[in-house]
Amino acid sequence: MASSREIRRKIKSIRSTRQITRAMELVSAAKMKKAVHSATTMRTYASTALMLLTQLSERVEGFTHPLLAQRPIKKVLAVVFTSDRGLCGGFNTNLFKKVFEFEKMMKKDGAEVDYIAIGKKGQDFLARSGRNIVLSYGALTNHPKLADTLSVGKYVMDLFQDGTYDQIEMLYQNFISPLVQKPTAYQLLPFSKEAVMTLAEDLGLKHLKNIGKEDPTDYLFEPSPAAILGNLLPQLTQMQVFQAALETTASEHSARMVAMQSATNNANDFINDLTFHMNQVRQATITREISEISAGKIALEG
């Protein structure tokens, strides 16, 4: 049985760990609040842009654009958004499972999959598992800004337009609530209304509920429908990449806050159990000493 001194040493160590996890929980909570605000605010713009683009594209007969090109799917580029740091529970692990599922589905259809890794954890995972990484970014999801994702968006658009890849997919954690983050695979290119509707249905996104409805609006195009949609498509693609980064950041801070909260609670439970055990040891020691004194007294009297 451990001595009281050893138990006190363990309690002191766990208390020090609890202070760290509690501090990390508070920091993550503050970061989460800001990140969630950015992600949810951007959703309003994103949903409006998606609805406008789908409705406009349906009204322009014969409109073609390189970002709308539908080709047989032989090569796929997957952009994987992960965190740069750990201590965020199953945040990255759950996304890696989604990557496995997506890759299995693509290979079943005869497509080859390459990857862009955004986040150090994703880069390490893909490299360790033998996946082909064509490009990697680090420290992008800590405090994402539109300027940070512009190069990613331009790079994938160039690869799609020159025919290097037939489909661009984004895999990231979509923020649902502080307790729920859903691994999501979204077809970025070629842009299609079906992909947007699938995303809205899978995630239950109310802000995209009007995507599939008939639009009674009468649009007046100036200078021309082709010019307007030609400018909107690249901008919308850039915006979707940025939105994925925002969703990833909000999900990461939420997952880390919950993980650190759980660690703090577990530390409290350990301290309570060790304190109870230490009291038992102390009581047993006192009882033994009393018994020894009583036995000595009886022996002296005898």
C-alpha cells in the first residue's frame, strides 16, 4: 500500500496538470467564441452567393465555364483541413476516418486520389500512411484570413482548369455546435447545384434550404450573363475554401475546449479518489498505532 507521502505527491502532480488543462480550456473557449462568430457570420454570405450562382446559372442557357466542366473522374485532388496542434480529442482522428471512406469510394469508381494537406497533423498523417501529397500548408487554421487561402483556391482552380484533375474535393470538420463537429466531404469543383444540395441535406443547413427551390426573380444582366457568372465562379470558389478554413478553426477550438474540460474533470475525480485513499491510509496507520500502544500497555500490565 502506498504511503501518505506518495499519495500526496501524486495529488500535487495532478493538481498541477489540472491547472494547465483548466487554463487551456479557458483559452480555447475564448478562441472558440471568436472563431464561431467568424464562421457563422460568413455562412450568411456563403449561402447567399451559392443560391445566387445556382439560380443564375440555370437561367443562362448554353453558358460554359472551365470551372463547370464535367469530365470522367479519373484523378481527384482532395484538400484536407486539419489542425496544427493536438490535444483536441478526436478532432483529427474522425476526419482521417472520413478521408479513408472518401478514398475507398473514389478507388471503387476507378479514380486516383492525391492530396493537399492543410495543417501539420494532416500532413503527418498523409505522409505516414503513404498518400501522395502534392502540396502542404501549415499554421493556416490558427487564425485564417482570406489572404491566407487565396493561394490555395488559385492553385486548385488552375489544376482543375488545365485538366490535371477532374474533381476537387474538400474534407474538413464542419462546425455544428461546441459539442458536435461533423467530418464533411464537399465537391468544390466542378461546381454543381447537386453538390450544394447534398451538403445542405447532410448537414441540415437551414441557410441553404432554398437552393433547390424555383426562383421567381426576374434578373437583368449587365454587361452580360457570361461576364457576370465568369467573375462570380472564381470568387465563389475562393470563398468556399475560406469558409472551410473557418469551419475547421471553429471546430478545432471547440473540440480542444471540450477535451480540456474533460481532462480537468478527470483530474478532479483522480484528486478526490486519491484524497479518499489517503484518508483511508492515514486512518489505518492511526488504528495500527493505537493497537500497538494498547498491546504494549497490556504487556506491561501483565
